[in-house]
Amino acid sequence: MNELTHVPADLAQRAGRLGVSQDALQLLDASDLIDLHVDTYIPVRLWRYDVTTRHDTGLLRGHFFGHLDVPRLRDCAVDGAMWSITTNPFRSAAARWQTYCRNRARLQAMVEASGDQLRFVRDVGEYRAARAAGSHAVLLAIQGGNALQAAPDLHAALAQDRLLTRVTLVHLTDSAYGPTSSPLSLRRGAGLSQAGRTLVEALNAHRVFVDLAHIRPKAFWDAVAVHDRSQPLLATHTGVSGVTPHWRNLDDKQLRAIADTDGVVGIIFAANFLRRRGGPSGAEMVVEHLDHVIATVGEAHVGIGSDYDGAIVPPAGMRNGLGYGQLVQAMLARKWTPERIARVLGGNALRALAVLRPA
């Protein structure tokens, strides 16, 4: 049972705050819930947002930012998440590395100052210990591997940073490692560079997840080819083109390549990647993409990667940061079993973590 579970007297109050049934809330409480991608460190960096204080959705009403804080994570019993440090691609390589080091130190200080509301973890044993203590587990991630481009010694940097659990090879711009899937790419026919292959091999050597979100298809397949197949691949925050054709989404062949490594595809909460003409609204948009992954590769290879606070606009009803509850409600409406719901919420992510980094 989830150590963050609240007493029964509080169940109805929490269900009301989340706008869901008590059945949905009990499933949230009983499951491991691991979000594969949150960007809440961006507002911390930009305007010193206090993650330990409850916020409302702000002037933007949940558009782009204002999604998460520790009280809302507790409301939804979010046991852990991959917290990203996002790379500014417009700095020089040396400045990107220096900025990453500063931001990593600031994030670590923020976690340490939280009074154990937040706790860094890097493997299943540490995750279980955090959960038992009632702490939200923070898994350190980099979005934009070019943060590491000017590291004096890549292998030494990865060996020393025992907390780092995942790196997205590219982000929204092309880099020395390869082209982005976004329309900003100037190298749309290019694949993974030799430096990109070296990065994949280094991440494999230090058992850090390789994240294939944001990468252009040819570079995606180059990364799959060089990747150690005994380690799970991730695409932490994406939609699927089998539901919504979009430059940001993965096709069925890509889903199968990730599943073939026992990896996990996290479905994003960004409405513009999920919406289709005549399709559902609200949390059903997310569930439709989850359902497609399940139909294509099975329920063992899908999870959630909200991208909350990552300058996204979530579907209506999910913009207050409490969308995890709405998601479970939509899963129940589709007659999903509790076992399937638990796997998607975090069981699959936890299995991948156990493969890559056993306790």
C-alpha cells in the first residue's frame, strides 16, 4: 500500500479536490505512480518558484507552467518522477556544461532543503526507502544531452554523478549529437553523429537511461542500432502517430523497437500532440494514446511522462496539476483492470529501473 495514502476521513475531501471518484483515488494511493518527465525545475530556475508551497494555476490558468508542487504531488500520490534539468542550446558548449553543473547543485540544494519531502533516488532500493519514508522520489534527468558536450571527461562525469538516471539525446534544436524532430531542425535528413553514438555508448557503460524523445527518425534508428539491447530504452514524453500524426510523435515501428529492449514509452499530457479531429477531450486524449501503445506492443511497455511545467498546454481538466486523478478516472471509464492501471501508472517504469539499476 502506498505510504502516502491518506486516512479514510480525508478520502472524500481529496477526491473532491481532484474531481474524481473515491475508487479512482484509492487506485492512485495503492499504485506506484512514477512520472517519467516533469519540468518543474524550469520555474524554479526562472523565477525561484517554491515547490514546497501549494500554488494555484496562476495568471496563465495552467497554460505552459503552474502545474506541480509538493502538495499537489501528495494529493495525487505521485511517488516519484524524473525531474529534468533542461539545456539552453544557445549557450556555448562550455557554458552549457558549466550551467548544468550549477543547476544540478541548485536542484540538489532544493531537494536537501525540502525537509525530506523530496529525496533523490537512483535505484529501486532507494525508491522503496523514499516511499516508505513518505518522500517523493526525485530521479535526476537531463533534457538535451548537449549539456554534457564540453564535460572535460564524459566517462568521468557520468561515473561521478551517481544520481543521474536519464539523458534525452536531443531536445528542440539540432546539436552535435544529432537532429531534433522539431520543425527547427536544419539537418532533417541527418542521423546520429559519431559524437551521438559515443554518448549512447557512454550512457550504456554507466547504466544511465537513453531517452529517445525529441529525436528525428533516422537518428532514432541509429541510436537503437548502437544501443546495448540488454538495457531498456525510454521515450519519456511523447504521443503516438498511430492516433495523431505529428512531428513529435512515435510511429508503431518505433514503439516496437523500444518494447524490444523491455523499455517504456511515456505518454505526454500536451494536448497539441494528442488531439485528433473528432477525437475525445480531457484525460481521454491521453488514454487514447496509452491504449494505442498497449494495442501495438502490450501493456508492459507504456507509462506516463506528463511534461508538466514544460511549457505545455495540458488537456482541459488536467491543467491544475491534478490530472493524474482525471487520468485514472478515464482509465476506469474504459474498464481497465486495476492491474493494468497500476502497470501504466508506474509499475512498468519501476520494472525498467530495476533492470537498469537493481537495488
